[in-house]
Amino acid sequence: MTMTGFLVLGTVLVVLGVCGVRYASTIVAVQHERGIAPIESDEVDDADRVRVTKAVAVLVVLVGLASVGYGLGLL
């Protein structure tokens, strides 16, 4: 993959991750509404689901930033 490819991939990942952080509660609500939540349990409430969704989105942002950094030659 070329440096430009890493820049594009990183930018896409950063945008998707930021959207995931921003819309985590909406994502969880739609999953619950459509019955597609990965784990249906009384022990896991919606606040936990939102927290995990945001954590995964932050991880995607960090991977995206690392990819952009590599594409720019910083890493």
C-alpha cells in the first residue's frame, strides 16, 4: 500500500470513529429496537453498551491516526 493509501485509509477510519463516538447512543438504540444487539442480557444495560461502543470508536480513531501518521512518514 502506498503512502497515499495509508492517508486515505487513516482519514476514513478517523471519520468513522468520530461518527461512532458521536452517535453511539443512537447506534445502541437502533440495535435494541431492531433486536440485533450482540448480547441480550439483563446484566448488560444500555449505558454499558454505549460505553463499549464509544470505546471501540475511540480505538478506530487511534488506528486511523496511526495510519495517517505512517502515511505522512511520522511513524
